[in-house]
Amino acid sequence: MALLLNLQATVLLVDDLGAMIEANRLNITTIPTFAILERAAASKLIDLSQIVEAFRKTSFRLPPEEEIDAILKRNSYRV
């Protein structure tokens, strides 16, 4: 957050709820990781189902399964 403010950036890529709340308090736009991934999938730049499977093999904290299912359905992907 300090780096973002120092660079006078206008958008923060973040998934941490506490950081999102603080950024919003400071009027900084936040974008969750999965929003970026969903946009990339919609543009046919990535296969979102493969990305989700790769994330499942790591310690990355994924959104709830219902949210992932909805994202995959919106992008015509299957789990």
C-alpha cells in the first residue's frame, strides 16, 4: 500500500479483504486477481479452467467454489 501511494498509482491488484477495505477508505480502486483472470479468459488469452486447477495445487486462497463455478460458467468453461 505504501508503494502504491508513493508511486501515486490509481489501481491496486489485491485479494486481501483488509487491504481492500483500507484501499477503498483511501479512494483507491481495487481489482481482485480473479477479475483480471476472468477478463483474460474472456479475451481468449488463457484457459481459466486450467488456471483454476493450477491454483488448487498451491496455497493460493481461491474464492468460494460457488463463485469459481459462476466465473467458469460465464466464460463457457467447465470445472
